[in-house]
Amino acid sequence: MQYVKIQDGLKTYPYSISQLREDNPRTSFPKVLSDETLAGFGVYPVVPADTPPYDARVQRIELDSEPAQINGEWVMGWSLFDLTAEEMQAGLDERSKLVRSERDSLLAATDWTANSDVTMSDAMREYRQALRDVPNQAGFPDSVTWPTKP
């Protein structure tokens, strides 16, 4: 759990129960501190805000560095930032690499069917070709329709 301390209008964040005990060496605290006890020392729990919806292909999300008081509660929020063209391309390249790696694994699992002592079925030949064609799909790499293995 994270805490914030408000004293004389100044905010200290992050703040911990250990710091509270150090700051008040002559105070005997119970093992479990209630929110009411903490508030008596100007210490309040910080709760995380729900993660807002975002599109990771064009945005990145970062946890705010400081909590804000919302409706009497200290909340750690999120900030959204648009990706640069370079960041979007790097993400596309990474997603493409991951999908190709999955495709390569599926192909490798059927390589034995291409051995000279094995007669490959038409269905297997079509499956392997469909795997090789995955990068040509319209939604690649974000929307891939994987072929069904025969």
C-alpha cells in the first residue's frame, strides 16, 4: 500500500508506515493502523485509478508521478501519450516479429511432413502454404486468422 502525507499544506509522496513510525518515535502504534488513525497524522492511503481504455498501437500509458485528491480520496491516476511515428513503427515491427515467430513454430512442427520419405497430403500442403501467407493477411500483425491444422 502506498501513502501520502499532508502536513502544513505540503505533500510528501511516497510515504510509508515505516516513515510514520520514524517520524513519531515516542508514539506507540498498534500493529494495524486504521485510516482514521493515519488521518490523525496527516497520512492517507493512495488508491490506484482504473486503467483507462487506450490503443497500444498508437498510445502509451504511464502512471502519474503524484497522486491527486478526488472526492476526498487520494488517487494515483494515469496519463496517455500519443506515440511518435518511430514508436508506432517499432511496435508494429515487434508485433510482426512475434506473429512471424509463432508462424515459424507452427511450420517447424509440420516440417517432418516434408521429408522425402513422407507423402504430404494436399490438406497439409494447403495448411503450410496458409501459414507462409499469414504476413500477407490484411490485418497482419494485429488481426491474424490462423489456419486450422489438418
